[in-house]
Amino acid sequence: MKAEMRRELAQKSFEEKIRKVGELISLSRRIKADASTDTAENTAFNGAELSESVLARDWNSPEEDAAWSNL
């Protein structure tokens, strides 16, 4: 992620960040549903699906749970 994009994301509220993640997950589901054939072109790169898995890996950790335990 570019530094400018990181700064922009850091300035957004927590609720806005969660909304963006929800949009990525929704987009990923729509892309999966729209993919009627499994061609090399369809499976080569799916950015939304990759983003969802990276977020899940980063957010589903003991460290992240500890960081947000006071909420």
C-alpha cells in the first residue's frame, strides 16, 4: 500500500474503516457469484478475495484481540 494511501486511511474513523472492509467482502462475494466459469483469467488474480484473506489473517490474531479488548 502506498504511503499516501496509508495516511489517508489512518485519518478515517474506525467506523469508516469497517465500512470499507465490508465493501471489500461484499465485492468479493459478488465476484465469486458472477464467475460462472473457472478459467485461468478468472483465477489468476482476485484482489478483493486476497484482501479479505489478508485482513482476516491480520485481524484474527491474539495480538489484535488484546489490542481491542477494552472495547
